[in-house]
Amino acid sequence: PIVLSKISDKPGPAKVQGVDSGWYLDLVKTFSGPHREALGELLNGRLGGVTLDLCPVKPDQVMEAVMSNLESFVQLLNTKVRGMDDVTLCFIDSSAAVQPVLLPEAHAQYDAKVGSEIQLLGSDGKNDVVVKAFCSEGPAQAAGVRPGWAVDWPKTLLLNPMAGLPSKEEFMDSPKSILEKSGLCLAFKNLYPVKTRQCMFYGTKTARSWRSLEIPGEFCEFEFSSDGDGASFPHQRWGFWALVSAKPAEKEEKKADSFSLEVEKKEGAMLGITTQ
């Protein structure tokens, strides 16, 4: 929790190693380093009156004393430690010693009705209720929830023990019942935390494998690959195009299909290439 708020413009050992303002003091490595005895002696009795073991210094004991007396420790850093001329301090460019793992879940606290943000909830066809559509901005989207995320009902029940919420089976039967409720903390989970293949198309443009489909969320990647066949006719195997849009209303679907067909005709005329 100790951040380097400002570093001198003059070159020094930290500056040479790339340390800059915003970096953090790595407490564990610092109190496990070559000058741990000198640092331990300096801090001994000055952090809430705690007496530290110095032979050898116990990093865990020092860490507990530091975390319990952060203000005193920061003051010692800015006075006593900065005055030392032979000390090794370790820094890290993150507040975490290891790469943090982003959990595919989020909590959203609703003071207003849940339906003030979520327009539609529905089954994913399996065992979960997912967000189908939003009607306005709100706490769920601020937490990173997107269409296709599921309501983690077991965790939601734990977060709202006094709300009198229905069972998982009752919620699955009528998910829209919670849209009128307020004062809830909903738990959500991402059903697809890692990229998964949603479809694979191949063949000519008239092949049945080419079709429209709905992809949950707001992100997707397209990838083209070839096994090398048709080397003498590269124009017949290279490239594809896709029309990506927000899910249209039923009346707009035919317009989208018509637009797609028109673009295809003009593109073929422009390039002079067919896939027959």
C-alpha cells in the first residue's frame, strides 16, 4: 500500500532501474533483503511500541507491525529511511506481487428497481437466467455486466438473506419477478470467461453453413484459416466479410438481409470475382 508519490529527476539507483512515480514499495522483498537487520533496528519500538526480533529479522512480524501502524511507518520512511546511505529498497510497478486474476463475476447494488436498468431476463436454455437486454445505464453495466451474463442466484440469495427471494427453481420459472424489486444486491457471472468458438463456416456463399446467428455480449473475433488447397486460385479461397450489428427488431431483420445481399452484389461487380 506504500506508493512512491514523487521521485527526483536526478539519476539514482532506483531511477536507473526504471523505477518511477507511482511504483510501490515491495515490503516483503525489502524486509527479506540484505539490509533487513538495519531496517528492523530502525523500526524497532517505533511502530506502536512493538518490539521486533532482530536476529534474525522475521518479515512476517515486521509486516504485521507495519500494516497495523501505516501512518507511523510512512513517517519513518520519509524521515529516517530516506536519511540512510546504505540500504536496499525493493519496488514493484503494481500493488500486487503477482499478476491479478480477473474473476468472471460481478455484484451490483440496486437502490432503485432492478427493472430500471435490466429490461429483460430469460433462460439460456440450460440452467441459468441471463440478461437479455438493458433499458438504461446502471450498476450492473458499471460493474462490467453485459448481455449474456447470468444471474448467479445462489450467491444472490446469500447476499440478500432478508429479502424473501424465491428459490432457484421459482426464479427459473419466472425471472422477471425480480425486475420490480429494489434494494437488492445481484450477483452475476460470465458464462464464457474465455473465448470459445461459436461457429465455423466454410464453402461457397451458397453453402448451408453460412448463416446469421446471434452472439451474446458485445465482442467477437473473426479468424480466417486455410489448409492450402487451391494454391493456383487464391481469389477463390481468400477472404470473407461479415455484417455485425446490434440485434435488430423483427421488422428490421429483412432489411439487414436485403442490405447484405446488395453489398455482396456490388462487391462482386467491383472486384470482378465470383465464387462459382
